[in-house]
Amino acid sequence: MTEILSHYEPINLEQMKDIRLMNRIDTKFVTTEPVLRRLLEMAADDYFVQETDGLRVSPYYTLYFDTPDCAMYNRHQVGHLSRQKIRIRSYVSAGLSFLEVKTKNNHGRTKKKRVTMEQFDALHPQHDIEFHRQDENFVNYDEFLRTYLHYDPEHLTEQIENRFDRITLVNKAKTERLTIDTHLRFNNIATGEQRSMGNLVIIELKRDGNQPSPILDKLCDLRIHPHGFSKYCIGSALTNDSLRRNRIKPRLRSIQKILSNQS
């Protein structure tokens, strides 16, 4: 992968400021690493690759919260279009972490709000975070959550964490971002179960509305079709047998089929 990405022109974070797409439409695709290599070879002329401190593939860490009865997971699992997620997202190499609330409305648009999470160590998470109003260290987080989250912050518990490596591409017109996640693995804090997704690749096209995209024809040529994949929900369903998964079972079977048909 590194060799293929060396043929891309780089773009840095400063140059990407105008394409943050905090209010956007996301389309996800699922494939495997062998197919991804072919896609990257096809897309080299149409995209920049994000480079940060010399890295074109960057490690990420995410910690998801939910209520004790997993209300956010269940709302997603039963098919509600309007839903939320809360997480800590860490850019491991840069040493930056953010507390984020993602809200998806019933028109398919996603809004993300975030605040810097101070003194959070993604390499050695302690798994003891509680958002109590009386805790002076968490006053700013409490105000942030009560502004944007539809759930009581004091009822939040840590549920599951994941780690993955990300490639970020930007089209030459700078109207979209394409994130490509590999080496995805889960650790369920509530159950202690772990799961690696092997060669599975999650591609997400992020654009402000249905803008034309140079990647769509290439995805179609490689028979990579839109495929929902919530890291929180998939990871939870794979590592917690007590959760309902009626609606998510077909997606789990589809993922297994993709992995079994690697080419």
C-alpha cells in the first residue's frame, strides 16, 4: 500500500481546511485489501493523499459511549434514520483527541460537533471516564454534551473501542474526502471480547450533497457497491452476544461473504 501511495501528490492539513465537510452526506463501501490496491492504482491521477508528519497511512483510535442499556445501538439496530453516536476519536500519531457527537437526521445528513479531549492517552486508555456534572475536570465536556447530545451525560458508559489505520484522499477539485480504513479491530470493554476484521476495508465517501465524484465509476468497475457499516454497531454485534441483532444479521453475513471472496 505504501508503494502505491508514493505515486500520489500529497496534501497537508492546512490545505484541507476548506473541505472539512462537517455537514455532509456519507456513503460507505466495503471491500478487501487486494481490491483496494487496484482501486488506489486507478485513482492516483484524480486524488491527493493526506500526508501528516511524513505519514500517508495514520493510526486511529476510537472509544464509543452509550447508555447502560445501549439505547444508541438499539436505535440504529431497529432502523431509525435519526440517531446519534458519541465517541472519543484520537489521531494517535499527532497525539490529538476529541470528544465528538455525531447526529444523523432522517434525510441522511450527518452533523459532527466536537471539543478537544485533554490529557487522553489513546495508547494507554484507562477506561474510567464518567461524565458527572460535579466533576470539575469535566465541566466543559458536560456543557458540550448537554448542548448537542440527546441523552443524559451522567448515564453514559464506555462500551467498545476500536483501532484502525486510515488513508485519506482528497479529489483534485477539493470537493470531497475519501477515507479508507484498514486493519480494523475491536475490543468490547463491557464483555472483554475482541475481534479483528482481517483484510476488510471500509471506504467512506464524504461530500456536501450529491456532488459528482471521480471515484464512483472506479468503484463500480471493481464491483464495490454501497454497503452500510457502522463501526460501533458492527463491532458491538460481533463482541456482545446479549445485544439484539435481527436487522444487522444480513449485514454481518454480507461482510463475511466479502471476506470469503477475496481477490
